[in-house]
Amino acid sequence: MRITVHIDTFDYPDPSVYAILWLDTQAHKWSREGHAAIALPEWGMLVPHGPNTRVAGPHGGRALCDLEGLDLSNPRGPFEGESGRAQWHHHAHQAPVSGRWHVQCIDASEPPAEHSLFADDQN
């Protein structure tokens, strides 16, 4: 399953801050589809964190963002329009910045990819 998530409305000086992430629930990876005013790598790992989903960098490690209430292990799965609070970890040693996430689109099909999307995938 592939899910497109839009993250925005952060308590941030720049009102146009947003990120659009494509979540691959099978590979437990995400890719950046669009963003503004957020330093974000091109892709990274998805880490289940209780009923939440943690967005981490390409090698796991430090959380970049926690999507509260986005439970990718739920058999019913997320639904289009579902939303919740996002906690953006802008700096490692500062409190996270609150925002919102919402599911824009869900693609339940799993066609084989012609080319690998993620840099660490082996051919």
C-alpha cells in the first residue's frame, strides 16, 4: 500500500511550511514528493511507534517527524482524509514544532516498480 500524506499548519514563523510524503507501507520507507521551508532528505525510513508513525532519515536514527495517530499496522489501515497531529523535530535538542497531517491519497495496488525509488534498494 502507498499513502500520500500532507503535513502542514506548523506553529512556525513561515506560514507556507509544508511537506508531502509518499509512504510505502510494505518497504517501511518514505519519499519526499514536495516541500517548502522544511529541511528534509529525499527519502527515509518509517518506524512504527505505538499507534503513531515516526518519519526518520535514510538510515533510521533520529526522528524527523512523528505522525500521531497514523497507525500503519492497523489492519483497517488509514483512510483518505484521516488526519492528526504532527510533531516536527526541527532541531535535535529543541522541543518539536506542532502541526497537522492528513492523508491525501491511498493506492492499495502493489504493482512491481520498473525502477527502484530508494537509493539503498539492491537491483
